[in-house]
Amino acid sequence: METLTGKDKELIRGSWESLGKNKVPHGVIMFSRLFELDPALLSLFHYNTNCGSTQDCLSSPEFLEHVTKVMLVIDAAVSHLDDLHSLEDFLLNLGRKHQARFCVCHDGHAHVFCCACVCLLVCFGILGQAYTAPLRQAWLNMYSIVVAAMSRGWAKNGERKAD
């Protein structure tokens, strides 16, 4: 598993803390941006409610629960920056679940998600002038580690289905 520099960790922690304690509204912004980047991804989020439009989906209780979980995963990654390897099993399992439930099974989905996450930091002036190229790169470095672990999980899940 790749490692992050000390500067990467410092930048990530500082920017994450600047979002405040309640990160769910930021997660909704992130997913809104995700659906702007790739509207086809909205179809992955049809829960028990009718998500006929982006706004319907973003305001459904099931979706808000999912956003809460996503923000907790990001929070866990930020909390474990000094030992992301300790999250390996968790991320592998998360990758398996995403492959099984949402058919998220290729890096294209992950890339769009990473772009939306990084956009979260800069869009709507959340970080303003604190958003820099090194900060962007630090987040991309962290997401590449997380996505690589999840990718191994969905690949293993796919191997099981082929048996």
C-alpha cells in the first residue's frame, strides 16, 4: 500500500477539520457534484424511494443515510492517515459490497467519485484560498490508496462470482 508524506497528512487533516463536525451537508454537495459529472451514476442510487431526479435522490432518507456512511469512511481514512494499512480489510470488504450492491466495479466510477470529493473542498468556497494544488494532490493521493484497496475488494468479489 502506498504511503502519504507528512505534508500530505497535514494538509488533509487541516482541510477535513475545516469542514466542521457535521459533514453530511458537505457530502450532499459532493454527491450533487458527482451526479453533475456523471448523471448516469444517479441510477445506482434507486433505493426504496423514487429517485426520479437528482433532488429526489439527494433528499431521500435512504440516500442521506448513505451519505452519512460515506462521510464516516472518509473520516476513518483521515483519522488513520498514519496507518491506512489498518483499514485494508475494511476497505476490501467495502469494495466487495459496492461491487455486489451497486455494480461499482471499475476505476471509472472511482475516478468520478474522487473528482467529486476533491471538488467538495473547492466548490462553493468551502476552503476558499486555502485550497491549493498541493492540497488537491494530497487528497488525490489518499483517495488513490483508498480506491486501490476497494478495487482489490471488488476484484475479489468478481472472482468469487466467476467460480
